[in-house]
Amino acid sequence: MKALDHIQATADAEGGIFFVSGDGTLTFHDRLHRATNPTIKATFGDSGGLGEVAYQAVDPRFDRDNIRNDVTITLPGGVVVSATDTASVTRYGRRQYDTSPDLTSTVEAQSQATYLLYRYKDPHLRIESLTLRPYDLLGWGSALNLEVSDRIRIRFHPPGGGGTLLSQDCFVEQVRVDGRPGAGGKPLCDFTYQLSPADLDVFWILGDSVYGILGTTTIPGPW
């Protein structure tokens, strides 16, 4: 196995991510990195509120493509663990999800299956991507400083929503920059961020000095 493949397999088993940051640093975030870093790095919106960065486009979706209500995890030795939500299966049909992470602990595998089921058993609003075309210091500062795993907040009024304001916290998963000449020779840059929805709950994490306080929450964090 190549080194990169091994690193990626380890990240997948951990439930974390491995990526190259904007400055070229090879970076690994474990599964608790996002759960224990709730700071909002930037707020984007379409109403021009104070401190709100205007965006070029958002891609909101509320669909069933990401539902996983029957999760099966197979360990390298052949042991299989699973988690199923019968209410979700009844409502949306069985949505099987199979994975084979490089885990050795059945307890950890079961925790992973339970977490995946909790997160994906029901459809939710997902903002798939956000596009910025910065034109002022606030916009450029936000565009240039965002990295993978940064948490952002998006506030928008969906078409046909009767003026309803929706808000969602998301994590940056990928950054793409497209540049081209603009009017008068000034460059135009579009920053497109692929996103994933942030967990709305504050998780209880055993042994953590901030998130491990008994009575704070009853929802276990990512295995």
C-alpha cells in the first residue's frame, strides 16, 4: 500500500480527514476536531447584516439522497456490526450503507455505526456549496482565510419562502478558486466552498475538560 493510501485509510477509520492546507501543510484532523472547535469563522448572508459577508450563490438542498438508515460495518477480521432505525426505514424505505474501515475494536465499530445512523437517518437541509466573489476587505479577508474544517454560518432567504430567513452552520470540505480578467483589467475571483452540515447538538465527550461535564448533554460525540 502506498503511503498516501495508508494515511487516507487511517483517516477514514478514525472518522477524521487528511488534506493539504492552503499553505501546503499536510494536515490531519481527528474525529473530535470539529466537535470541539465550535467557533464560527465567518457569517455569510443575503440581507447585508452587520458583519455579514455577501455571497454570489448558495446551493441548498433538502433531499433524501443522503439518508442512511441501515448501517453495516465489516471489520478486517470479518466481524460485522450494524445499526438500524426502523422508523426511518418505514418512512423512507431501507437505505443501506456498508463500509469496511480498518478498525480492530468491535466497540468502536458499533459506536461508529450508531453515530452514522444518528446523523443520516433523516433528511435535513444541506447547503452543498457557497460561492463568493469578494469585492471589499471583509469579503477578501473571509475568502482568503477559510480552510478545510472551518465552521461558517450561512443566512439566506430561499426562493418562494415568503421572506423566511434560514440559517445553517456548515464545515468547509473543499476550496476551489477560479480567476479570470474582469472589467478594466481587474481580476475576478470566484471562491467555491464545498460544504457539509455541522452537527446542531453539543456532544458529551468522555474525558474532555469542556465537553465531558456530566449533565451537559446526553448525546455521545463521534465515537
